[in-house]
Amino acid sequence: MEIDHRAPAAVEAAAYFVVAEALTNIAKHSGARSGLVTVRREPARLTITVRDDGKGGADPDRGSGLAGIRRRVAALDGATRIDSPDGGGTTLEVELPCGS
């Protein structure tokens, strides 16, 4: 029996948006030398983590990139966490529900 491991189309679209926007933010604003994207699928959720070694200080209340990610994720009842201490790089973690 073959099991379909793909997430629903809306979740896949949101995941694509999250990764594309996060990588754009790294390239434009972080001053990072490197970034890492990790995507993990569990039966009921998709977790995306994007990390960089940039200058930190990312603020979702300034600008539209991180705010757009939060809005897109919230529309699917997902969760967004941002850890971005000044001088310490940025970690963005998104969890999107995708059924079991």
C-alpha cells in the first residue's frame, strides 16, 4: 500500500511562500554568510525552520516580509516563532497543520 506523503495544496503553497520570503529576507537584510532550511513532515503537521548567521534583530512589526509570513501561516491555523537576538542570527520556525 502506497501512502501519499504530500501535504494539502494550500499547505504546500504556504510552505513555498514561507521559504521564499525567508530566503529573500536573509539575502536582503541579514548580512548572513549562510542560511539553512529544514522541512520536516509529521502526520499532522509540516514544520519549516529557516536559520541564518546574520546580524539578527529581525522584527515582524517592521516591514512586510515577516508580517506576511505570519498572516499566511495564521490563515491556515499555523504557528510562527521568530528568534532574532541582535548580533545572534535569526531562526524562523513555522508549523502548518496538514491532517493525519
